[in-house]
Amino acid sequence: MRLFKHHSIGFYLSFVLLLTTAMGTAVIVYASGPSSNTNVAVTIRGGNLTLSNSTNQVSLNVSKKVNLINYSLPIMVTDARGSGSGWNLTITSTTFVTSNSKDKLPTNASQIIGVTLGCSANFTCTKPVNSIPDPLGVPAGNTPPPPMKFFNAAVNSGLGGFNLTTMVQVNIPANAKPGTYTSTVILSVVAGP
């Protein structure tokens, strides 16, 4: 009987550790002795709100035959705070320009046409409830203009870890000169929907 009790406690602790790994950190104090009672104390602390791949260099090869070019921005968002207070993603960028800086695409050339997402490996997650519709223009300028929200997680959603792919479509004007155009895209995650 005593062996069964210790296995049950071990299973419970493994489950708590697995659950808290996805949501934050856990401090576990495990005390045992000759008595039949075993005391376990668990303190769970919230983690952070983080984003990977926050700055991206994007290069496009423009020719006279191309009028639309798509590219994707892979992002990993982790909300391990455990508060359910929501979050949002913002975007800004520099204007697409050639290496000699003579030729540029218009500042309104890029727009987000969709965001797909899935739960990251080894995470338990509550999918984000997004209220920002597509398509949505990507801000651009010689220096990056103020960022704009393009995706959000409503309150009590977006908990855990997510792999998101943001699809961006670039409209190439008919008078654009052939060449390689480059832009810096900056993404941020901000607390609150």
C-alpha cells in the first residue's frame, strides 16, 4: 500500500512539473519520513511573454515579369505568464530599397494577407482569439514608422507557446526597375489585446 502511495505522488509531481513547464516555473519541496503522511508543497510562478525572430531582413528579386511577391515571417510567441491578460503583435518596416539606394518600392507596397498558427511542441496551449482582420498594410518608411497591431490574443486566450506564420504580399509597380530590394521588418509582442 505504501509503495502505491509513493508512485501516485511521483505521478502527480511529474504531471505538475509537465504542466508548469508550459506555463512558468515550479518550485517543489518534497518531504518524506517514517510516518504514513507525505507533505508536498508546490509554488508556481508565472513566466514571461516572449517573441522570437523579432527582426527580419527580407530581400526580393524584382523583374519586369513580376507584379506580386509573397514572403512569410515565422514567429514563435510564448505566453507563460499564466494571467490570461492577452497580448498583441505589432509590425513596422523600412522601405524596400536597392543596395545603391536609388530605387525604392512605395511605402504602401506591402500588406499582411494572413496569419496561420499552431501550438508549439512541448506546450499546452489555449489558441489566441484574434480580432484584427486581414488584409492589413505594413507600415514602411526610410526609418521604421510607429508599429501597428496586426494580430492579437483576447483576454483568456493565447496561453502557452505558438508558432505563427505571417504571410506578406508585396505589390510591385509596373515602373519598378529590376533588381534586389531589401527591407528590415521589425516585430514586437506587447502585453494586452
